[in-house]
Amino acid sequence: MSDIQTWTLVFVVLTFGIYIYIAYASRVSTTSGFYVAGGGIPAPANGAAIAADWMSAASFISMAGLIAFAMNGYAGSVYLMGWTGGYVLLAMLLAPYLRKFGKYTIPDFVGDRYNESARLVAVVAAIVVSFVYVAGQMAGVGVVFQRFLGVTTEWGVIIGMVIVFFYAVLGGMKGITWTQVAQYTVLIIAYLIPVVAISVKLTGMPVPQIGFGAILSQLDGLQQDLGFAAYTEAFSTTSMANMVLITASLMFGTAGLPHVIVRFYTAKSVRAARFSALWALFFISLLYTTAPAIGAFSKLNFMEQINGSALNATPDWFNTWRDVGLITGVDGGEIQDLNGNGTIDFTGGETNEILVNNDIIVLAAPEIAGLPAPIVGLVAAGALAAALSTASGLLLVISSAVANDVYYKKINPAATEARQLLVGRIAMAGAILVAGYLGINPPGFVAQVVALAFGLAAASFFPILVLGIFWKKTTAAGATAGLAAGLITTSLYMLWTIDIYGNSAGIWEIPETGFGTVGMLINFVVTIVVSTFTKKPSLAMQELVEEIRYPGKTKLVAAHAEGHLDDVVLDDGDNPPSGGPRH
């Protein structure tokens, strides 16, 4: 066993042991504890859990690779802007109001705000979005285990499934939350230590966010000398229109992700929900302001070490990643001597090109920079923490959708709390099996799969949540029609444009990762038009919608929390309020 494998195993065993102990210590016996951790998580801890839940394998493993290689620098900013801007929308438009409404899940909100038909469509949407998202996480787990522990991708995914099963099924949301606090600590340390070391080595600056600016002109010149567009050149790989569409899809998708929104139900109060979003943005920014630096550093090191390198004398790290199939020739096959001189030559951007999997850049960065084996092992443990933390949150969404929104609300309303917990745990076990299959057979690389989930969330949930809070006359028929229209249209477009069907150019060259914005607009239009011509919500619900936007626990909010909103007698006749709440 190599030093890298030994250190990886040490860190993996140590961190997994911590996660399992936390889950055991946090085990729950109530549905409130299982679904929303009893609503008692402090804002800083909730912010760290939100950050870990959301900074998935795509953020840790793939994003720097996307920025550096797939999108050549500038265009990669869509991920930085979209995935952070969405939290501003969450904090301003959704989180505090959904927390005040006081339900466990998005389908729960939809069912109460609209009706049971809308709830069922929301359940389908939540399950689809979550399974697409979790496929990327399990694929990331497989990549890490394949490279650093020498097991196959399949076995890597199975190991990840077992660990998630243990702490997610045992502890529910409470166990997952405190485990995610530990996982955030691991992933951010694992991300920052190597990039700081690389920044010092290349630029003498220990702050990578500043240091990487010093190499951009060098990277621009190197790429231009080799026949590529400058690293900082705008729109060299993505048009302006598509940058807007992809950024918006990621941003609105972030604000509509079920596993992110449910986090705000775990806060102690509406005020704590707002501060949870603030803490989450802070914790997220530590990684997101660093990702462009590690992408630029890794690309510079990669090109300088590999261009002109003899085919039979490439660095050990290059050979290792090639041997596991994550560095290949442009056609996915062997790297061939196309220029006839026995070297890898990037000149002209055409000869001897090689294909670098976006998922390896962060994982390979310490090796490329020549850092010691313990740091490489720490990065592997951080990648696993990022993937497993998000996977557990997504699996809980699937479990709650099945157990709470289908079984308890539709099939057996008289079910005891113990029966609900049992069904929830069985549903999570089934979801883990499906997630494992999707992780072994993902429809793309990690960040691409995750981006599809964001598009589906933007097209399905964001419009009906915003309208459900800010337009009291949004109807059940309108929300159901809009949700279905956005989800179906976006899903069909994604299936049509993914390489499986050979239509990768799409309509007007809109990529599948940007079509969520179009689906969202379709959802808005359908919801508004149908709501205009269908039966309006009850007067009590219209007033409740008004009241949740104001501070304080008003009469209707209290009645809704106790489950007898329809029994409240309004004291102003047949007209709903035109201003603030009555007390």
C-alpha cells in the first residue's frame, strides 16, 4: 500500500468513526427529531450544516475543474454567482416565511397552502430532484475511493451507501445535522490547507484569493502560446446569453432545493432562520472564494509539467490518474503520439490533446504541486465529507416525502409516531439503494449531474413557493399546473439534449444546465394564468399568507400551527385584509 493510500485510509477511518459516533449520540425517537431535528439547532451550527449539506461533491470535487478546464476560467463564474446568489434569494424571499408557516417539508407547505393534488405533484418533483442530485454525490464517492483506496467505483459507492445508511437512518435530521457540522469542519480544512500551501509555493502569498491574481497573466500567456484562448477571456467557451441562463438556473434552483429549504425548519425561530442563512453564506464563501484559485493553480501546474513531457516519462501522479481512466485521449482512449516526436504537445490546441476529467482537479492538486502524502489523504477525506453530507440530506428529503407526505398524510393518517418513523427509515433504506445504483451509473460527471438538479428545482419549486408567499390569490389549480408544466418541460428538454439522444445542441443552443430558467418562466406564466381563472383560496388562507410576512405570532399563524385554521372566524366580513395582520 502506498503512502497516499495509507494516509487516506487513516483519515477516512478517523472521520467516519466521528460521524458514526455523532449519529449514535444524536439518535431520535420522534418524527419532529427525525424530520427537523426538533426545531432546536442554533444558528451558527445550522449555518455550518446548511453549508455542508449544500457544498456537495460538485462544489468540492468538480467546481474548480469546471472553472479551469471545462469553462476556461471566465465562464466558470456562473457556478460562483449562481450557487451563492441563490442564498440571498433564500434569505430574503423564502426561508423566514417558510419557517413561520411551520411545516416539515416543501410538499407539506404545498399541501397546506394549496391542496392535496398539489402536494402529490410536489412529492414527485422532490423525489426526482433529489435522486438526480444524489446521483452526483454517490458518483463522487466512487471517484475518491477508486483513486485513493484502490477499490472499484462500485465498491466505493457501496461503502458510501453503508456509512450514510447508518447515520441517516439512525439519527434522522438531528443526527444528520450534527454530523454535517463535523463534515463541514473536515471538508473546509481539507480544502484550504493544500490551496494555501500551493499559493505560498507558487506566489509567496498565503492568501490564495489574492495570490492567484499574480499568476493569471502567466496563465493567459501560456495558453495563448499553446494556441488556446486566454484564461481570462470573456465568452470563449460560453455565450453571454447562456451564461445568464445557467447562472439564473443555478441561482433560482438553489432557492428551490428541497434539502436546503428543509434546513430552515430546524432553526429555533424565524429570526434564527435568517441568521442561519447569513452563517451559511459565510461558511460557503470560505470555499467558493478559494475555488477559482485552486483551479488556476492546478491548470498552470498541469500545463507546465505535461506540455513537452515524454509519453513514456510522465509524472507519477499523471500515470496514476490515467490508469484509473480519468485522464485519457480526446476520444476517451489511450493518449497517442500524434506529433511523431514522442511527447505530449499542446501547441496549436489540437495535437496530442488529452481529456482531463473535471472531477480530479481538486483531488489531484496536492499531488501535482508535490505536497506530502498526509495532505493528499486529508483532501480525499474532505471530498468524502462533502459528498456524504449532501447525500444524507437528500435522502432525508426522499424519506420524508414518502413517509410524511404520502404514507401519513394520504394512506394512514392514524399512524402512530413509531409507525411513521419505521416507514421513514424503510423509505430511506430504499432510497439509498436507488442512489447507489445511480452513483454507479451516473448520466454525466459530478457537477453536470448536480447542475441538472438545480435546473429541475428552479423550474418546479421556486415559482410556486414565491407566489405562495407573496401572492395570496395563487390557486391550487394554478400551482399544480405550473409545477407540472415546469418540471415536465425541463425534464424532457434535459433528456432530449443529454448525449444519450444525440441532440446536444438543443434549442437555440441552450444547454440543459441553463434550461431550468426557461422552465421556471413557463411555471410562473402557467401558474399566474391558471390562478386568474380558477377558484381562489379560502379567506382564512389568504389572510394567513398575509400574516406570515409580518413579525409576531398572529392569530391565524397560531391556529395554523395547531391544525385548525379552517375553524377561525374572520371578523371583517367577506373581504380579506388589504394591509398588515390583525392581532
